[in-house]
Amino acid sequence: MRVIASVRRAGAGVAVDLASAAFLVTTLPLPRPRRVSATAGRQFFPLIGLALGGAASTVFWGGSRAISPTMGAFLAVTALVLLTGGLHLDGLADCADGLFVGSTVERRLEIMRDSRVGSFGAIAIVLVLVGDVVALATLTPHDALVALVTTAGLARLGMLALVVTLPYARPEGLGTLVEGGHKSRDFLVGAVTAAAPIVLDWRHGLLAAGLVVVTTIGVGALALRRVGGVTGDIYGGVLELSQLAALSAYAVRP
């Protein structure tokens, strides 16, 4: 009976973590969790990414068959934006505005908190979205399926890496929901999940993983130097930049 009770508690914990992760990083029409787990289910961020990538690949297939690969790519990127509510793109814009404007840490954090989008933020959004579409448009529906699933998972692993390694730059904010807990364990779970689809195309997958590592380290180092840590906006920014880097890897032809 104790074993059964333990299994039930573990299953309930996983369900809460999954619901928390989906609630935090998507706009999927799921029931609002009764409670958010202590770390917002961060270990499942890459798993949520795999699901989002799979949904976007279905849209790509339909659009490319019905119209053209370019339209399929556009619709797939649009689907990702809608499924995430533009949350990460908003973070990218605030990240670009904050990290490249302002003379003090306090001013940069204030700029990132501002809901208005500045010139750096607008440019960042346009370049990333165009880059995503251009990279996807070069792929066949089969290759796009592999690319979207793999890159969506790897991009969220990049975000998770910053969550578990760098200090949070503010005493409050949405990003504080993912602090604490067993960081090494959660990152290992996320890494295994994100790495699994690489076997579908290991050459492009390893290149994509390498580019995500470089992007994550670069953004993390810049954030440390400019604001002394990370914020929720920086999490979103590294996700979007990592996804573009990874998709670019799949656009490379052997």
C-alpha cells in the first residue's frame, strides 16, 4: 500500500509540474492548475517544446502542400507565436531594448520592465521571425518536422540552462517562479528530453545543439555583464535566439 501511495504521489507531482510548465510558457487551452509547482515544472520545458514543434510541423505540412513551402514556413512560425502567446518574442524585444540601452543596471532593468517596444526590440523581433521563416522555407515537410520538434526542445533547454545556472537579477517577477529546487536534476531531465529527437538527424541535430550552446553562453554572459543576472525577458530572448540558431543549422545542406 505504501508503494502504491508513493506512486500516486509521484504521479500527482508530475501532473502538477506538467500543468505548471504548460500554463507558464504556452497559451494552450488547458485547465488552469489548482496550484503551481515550486519550480513551475521547469524540467518539462523541453517536453512542452517538443509538443509545440510537433504542432507547428503539422501546420507546415498543410501549408506547404496546399500553397508553397514558404507559406508553410510562415504559417508554422505563426502557429508557434500563437501557441506561446508571443510571450517569448515580447521577452526578446524587452531584452534587446534593455541590454543595449541605458547607462546603469537600474536603468536597463527599468527599460526591460517597460511594456513599450523600442527600436532595438522591434528590429530584433523582425529579424528573428524573418530568419525563422527563411530557414524553414528551405526544408521539405519531413525535414521540417524533425527540425521544428528538435529545435523547439533545444531552445527551451537553452532557457532552462540560464534558469539553473545564473542568478535572477530582480527580487520579484515571473522568472522567480522557476528558482530553487533540485537544479541539476531538473536540467538533466530537460537535457535528456531535448536530446532525444537529435537521433532523427544527428548531423544537423548536433550542429543545432552546438549553436544553441553558443547562443545560450553568449546571451548569459551579456546579461551578467549588463544587468548582473537574468530576468524573465532574458529567458524569452535566449529561447527565441536559440530557436533561430538551431533552425539555421537544419537549413545547412550537406
